[in-house]
Amino acid sequence: MQDRSVRRRPQTAAAVLVAVSVLGSAALSGCDSDGDTTTKGSAAEQRKAAGPAWNRSPKSVAAVGDSITRGFDACSVLTDCPEVSWATGTDSGVRSLAVRLLGGSGAAERSWNHAETGARIVQLPEQMALAAQEKPDLVTVMIGANDACRDQVRHMTPVADFRFSFETAMGRLRAEAPKAQVYVSSVPDLMRLWSTGRENPLGKRIWQLGICRSMLSDPDDLGAAAAARRASVRQRVMAYNEVLEDVCAKDARCRYDGGAVFSYPFTGEQLSQWDWFHPGRDGQARLAEIAYRNVTAARPPA
């Protein structure tokens, strides 16, 4: 800027000063703290491009998904127990995500559980539409185990169909609740659950009733065919998790757990004492811990 103490200067000198001022201003506007001269745009434009900031303290929670979110077999055999749900339950021992975020009374008043035992991904759009009607700040998603848990491996949900249903579900939510945040849990590692649960004779007898036959049938068969069958189920679960991560990454208000649930080393103490496959109260509490840590983190999991 021209010094006001100077009253007169030759016109050529003034022109030079103006040119230097303009060029210097332009150079500074395209230079970051590391000396990068690439044009970055305004801070407001950068924030807009980055998407909305993640709200780490949502004031209401709706849950969608399958039997895990319904607390199936956590309290009694072959029965839902939503009060111990990792997402919206009110049990003081579990301390669900809703309880940790909203407190006990808040969880009872401002959380809704639309999950269904036995649900597969094809049912998620309908569940998501119901969740959207609540206008929640946060929607939790845990689904996919039943798409891999079929009577036979060939009946598992194709990955392309899984993607279509999840994209459709997200579209349903966005149509009715465009500002709702979404926390997506990875599908648990069903092979890990088989490996842990097969140590319990009572659990294996319950498995004979038809729980996840693609993974759990003939639990003590360690032959090549059985091993290949279980590996196929595990690979499909991993493919589902890749879909969940990919679709979620395209939504500015969605956060995937980074595979935390899939990688969690469930032990016998954390599984249902009736079927040794679904999470019991302790397992539900571990799921709640994982969810709370990821929802309240400053950044999404790597």
C-alpha cells in the first residue's frame, strides 16, 4: 500500500508500486503456510467442499438392522431383548450408545429401535424410511450377517444386490431426513464367532436348530470342504463390509466404523449363553463402546 507520508511521486513510480502491490497480493492469496503457491480458494469454500462438520453430540438416535441390534438371545433363549441393545437399549449394565449420548431418560425418550430379528439388507430401505420419520440426529446401521447366514452358501445375498439395497436405504433416509447423520457398523466376523462358540457343547446343540447354517453347520468338521465353505462365508462378509464403507464414504454425513466390529476379538464371555453366537449383555456393551468411541471421535476411523 502507498505510504501516505509521500505527497507526490512520479507517475511511473506510482504505477510500479501499484503493480507490485497487486502481484504481491495475488501471490499471497495462493500461498499456504508451507509456501505452496497453488491456488487454494477461500477458507469458506474449503469448508464447504469438505462437507458438514460431524456432530459428536447428537440429541436423538434411531437404530436399524437385524437381531444383534434387537438384543436377540441376550436375555433368554430365542427371544428379542431390545432393552440391552447396543444402540438404543436402556440397560444400565450395557450402557448403550443412546444412554452414553443422551443419558438414561434421554435414551428412553429420544431413541427408537426399528431393527428386526432375521432382517436382511433388502429390508433395510423400509426400516430406514421408518427411522427417517423420527427425524433423528443419528441413525445407526448394523446389518449383513443374515445375508451371509443362509442355509447354503449359494443362497447368500450377491454383493451387487447388497450394494443396491444399501444405496436405496440411504436414498430413503436422505429423502426424508437429509441432515441425519449415519453411523455404520461393520458386519461381525462370523468365522470368529464359529471358532469361539464351538467350544461350548450347549451352544452347538442350539446351532442345530438352524442358526447360520452356512457357517455353523457341522461345527466340528475341520475337513477341506467345510473349511472352504466357512472361508466363502467370511469372504462374502468382507465384501459386504467393503460395500458399506464405499457407499458410506460417498455421503458427507455418514461414518463407517473402519472395520472395528469385524475385527473385535469376541470371547465366550461376550456371547449369548444360550446360542453362543449372538452377543450377550457383555458383547452388547462392547459394541456400545465401539460405537460411542467412533461417533464421538474428532475424525472418522482410519
